[in-house]
Amino acid sequence: MNTTILLADNEVLMRDGLCAILEKEPGLQVVGTASTGRQALTLCKKLCPDLVLIGIEMQDLNGVDATRRIVTMDPKVKVIAISRHVERQFVLAMLEAGARGYLPTTATSEELLRAIRAVLGNQKYLSPAVAGLVVDSYTRREYLGDGSCRDLLTDREREILQLLAEGNSSHEIAQTLAIEKSTVDVHRKNISRKLNLHGVAELTKYAIREGLTG
């Protein structure tokens, strides 16, 4: 039986490149592709893939929060992050969200397949390019409790912050999330208060720095 895979990344070239690699490998089947985090969630519900390869920078819902929702929705789904970000904060955020592996976009096709085999075998896989960061973080006890937005903000607040940083108005955010505009405004005030940031420009810079959006 083939292992079914969902590809989620905001870049068409990345999705096409991964698909080309995986289609040549016996036993692996790409069953869908997604360009946003929200689309990835929808396809996971519909397709029930065995494995999700996901990027971090995606519109609507970033890869970290999408991963958290995917593994909460179906703990059997295994997730591997593939990202140009190799900084400690991004690697730890993805692992905390439930990813079983982390690869930089510079990884070779051989390493990609090695990571897939490891994760499907119920192991975790960290590329050598990022493994040292994780070991160093645990050694120095630098977990996510360092003022990261994932500590300071709720899931809904992060979601609204990302949509706001991507240029959506409160009305558009309310429509996207199927909530009242007044609720969005309350969340915006709470976000500004918690982060001590005021104005869309400051919030957008923060969202980009924290990897919520590109």
C-alpha cells in the first residue's frame, strides 16, 4: 500500500519540485497540494494523508499553526517541515507544534527521502543543518518561553495577527474566520496590549520577524 502525502507550501516551484522527487519513489503517492495553511487543513480532512510536507511561510494560516491543528485533528498524521528558515526559533516552534522532522530547503533529494523513511518508521528526523541548534537549546534550556508570540498570544490571536499583517481589514478577517467584527476588534486590542505594539506597521513587522507571515 502506498504512503499518501500532502504537499503544502506557498511556492509553486517548491511544490512541483517535491512532487517530481516523490513521484519517482516507489510506495509514495502525492494525493494533493496546498498553497495556504487553511487549504492544507481542508485537504487533510478530505484526503486523510499519511504524511504532510509543509512550509512555514504560508498565507491565511502559517505552517506552525497549521501543523498544530493538523496533528490535533488527526494524531496519526506525520508532519515534516521544509523551510528556508534554519534559525532556532522556527525549528523549535515546528517541533513544539507536532512536526516529526525538519529540513532546510537546501536539503538534497536523498536527505528528503531519508527523513520520510525515518518519520514513517516512527522516528524523528532533524537535518544536520538544524540539529545542533536544537541540542544547544535544550542544553542551555532555551525553550519557547522566551517572549515568543506562541507564548504570549492565543491560537486565535496569532491567526488574527497573521491575517492583519497580510493586509486584511477587521471586516475581512471577520468574514474569513466567520466571527463578528467586534470580536476581531477586541482581539486586536488584546494583541496590541500583550505585545505592547501599536499600529498595523509595528504589528506587521513583528509578525514577519516571528515567522507568522512572509
